[in-house]
Amino acid sequence: MHKIWLIARREYLDKVRTKAFLVTTILFPALLYGLAVLPARLMTQKKGGTHHVVIVTSKQSEGEQVRDRLNDHNNSGLAFAAEISTDTSEANRAALRGRVDRNEIDGFLWADDGSIAVDKAQYVGRETSDMIEMADYQRALTRVVEKDRLAAAGLKDQDLDQLLKPVEVEAVRFEGGKESHGTSAMFILGIVCAVLIYTTVLIYGIQVMRSVLEEKSSRIVEVMLASASAKELMAGKILGVAAAGLTQLAIWAVAGSVYGVPILAAQAGGSFSIPLRAYIGLPVFFLFGFLIYAAMYAALAAAVNTDQEAQQMQMIFLVPLMMTMALMYQIMRAPNAPLSVFLSIFPLTSPVLMYLRIVVSQPPAWQVAASIGVLLATFYGIVVVCARIYRVGILMYGKRPTLPEIMKWLRYA
């Protein structure tokens, strides 16, 4: 244990004393904030400006109502300078397309009686990628058509606005006898925490791989093996890098508590606090995830000879880890679905996805215990296998080993 401690201490100090450690510790939270929060804010940011459109309806009054609703109730922040046209001929449609081509108007909304009858109007314009603006057209036209249909059924006009008034539904989270508001803030917290686990496991796992490769290619490892065994070298290296990762996570957790919570509270429109389980689960699932992937990275680096070979082979390990990013949204939508439960227990994805479930919901205790138990068993099995590969491969030079050769290492190591 003394030798493992010395190796771990060297690896830890080697990582935390670098400028890269300081830069990533400071800049990564800002980058993560940008990735998690800014896209959502930009999507909901109002554009401003004036949009010149033509509203084509079969009745003048319908077009005027659509125009008024566009200006009074829109989320895009645009001022709609709308012309009203009751010419629903194909010749007029062609003429309007020509006006769009000549930049005389931004677009036109075609909502004649034939389109309304099949519940399908059409907007034609130079720019149609703004989903918020398209939703403004849809809401305005839908409300006008609803009022016309209800009026045709005999309802009085003064009752229609009250009848069609929308009801807001506020999401209130109840857990542990307390209510908390701000579903969007919890969504952002879940993304940030999951990305933290994913990024640190990936970055520090790759650091273990490159450290082993550097020592192997420079043959420093031969000198180190004179005073420590291969298992001690591998264990010390992994533990030292893990300590560096935990240090960085601790700094980020403190910074998140001080600076991140007020931002999330503002997003939630009130008070917001990070659940205690998020703090407890962060080091636990980081350690399990890192130890498993770091052992595999160390074995991979010992088995190959160049950084290029290692980068090609590491995709085998990266696929399940990258899957966690692709599946995050689905897990957050349905944290207790069968697929979510399975992936949060499967050892190669559970460090990220079980922690994500813990942050955004409260999974049953047996599922958390099962995930940790499977991670422990997987870690033991992977360490036994990888230590044997590491022990032989660390002294093999000049030839990329084949799978049969690696199987021999496992038998004879």
C-alpha cells in the first residue's frame, strides 16, 4: 500500500499542478453553462423587428382578427405589418410568391376556406426555420377559426373569449414533504450533472491511457517496475488520477452551490436548492465510472504501442459512454420506464444515467443499491482482467497484439 500511495501521490500532483487543470477547472463550468442554458434562452429570445406579411383569407374580418392576434399575442417579439387579401385565386398565390422573391414581403399566410375546411393552412416565405414564429401563426389562426366555428354553433361573441381562455398548468415537485417549483431548473441541473460525470470520466480515463502510453514508449516503466509490481503501478496511477478528478468535481460542486443555485432559482422564478442526493451521488458514481473505464484504458494503453492505435481502439469503450448523452433526454422524460431502469443498472452506462435519475427524480432504493452492486462486481471483474493484460502488455513492444495473444496473456499472467 505504501508503494501504491507514492505512485498515486505522484500522479495526483502531476495532474493538479498543470495549467490545463487550472484552466479547465475555471472555464469548463462556464462552457457547460453555455451548452446547457444558452441554447434554451436563445430559443425563447424574442427577435424584435417588423415582419411584412400578407394574410389571405376568404373573409376580410377573419384576416383582420388574425392580424390583431399576431400583434397582441405573439412570443416571437415581432411586429407584424400585415396586409389583408381576400383574393384566393391561384393567380394571386403566384403573384405573392413573386413578391416574396423580390423581397417586397417576408411571406404570406394562405388560409382560404378550402384550407380551413381541412384544417391545414400554409405559410410561404423566405425564412421558415423560426419555430416560435410559425407557432404564432398557428395559434392566431386557430383561435380565430375556433371563434368562428363556435359562433356558427350559436354562442354569443362576448362569451367566446372567456370560453377559450387558456388555463396555465404549473409544475410543482413534491418530495420529502416539501414543494419546489421550477421544472426547467431541474431539467438544467440534470443535464449539467450528467455532463459533468460523462466529461470527467472521459477526460481522466484518457489521461490514464496517455500516461501509460508515455511511460511505455519512453521505457520509464521498466525502471519503475524495479521497485513496484505492475499491479501496484496500475492501481497507483488510477487512484492518483481519480483523486485529481474528485478534486476538480469538489471545486465545481462548491462553485455550483455558490453561483449556480441563484441562476437556477432565477430560471425557476423563485427559490431553488440542489438536492442533497445530488452532492452524495456525484463522487460515488464518478468514482465507479472512472475506475471501470480507467482500468480498461490502462489495459488498452499497455496492449498497444502508439497513441494512434490507442485512439482507434478506444472507440470500443466510448460507444456505451457516448450512448448516455444520446439517451439523456429520454431518461429525463421517463426516469422510471423499463428502458431507463435497465440502462441505469447496466454497468457501462449506469454511472451517468443512474446519477441522472437520482438528480431529476428519486428512484427506488433497491434500484440504486442494485446499480452500485453491479458496478462493484463489474469493477472487480474488469480490474482482474485488465490487470493481467497490463502486467504483460506493459513490457511488449513493436507489435500490435492480436486477440488470441491477449487471451494467452489472460491465462498466463
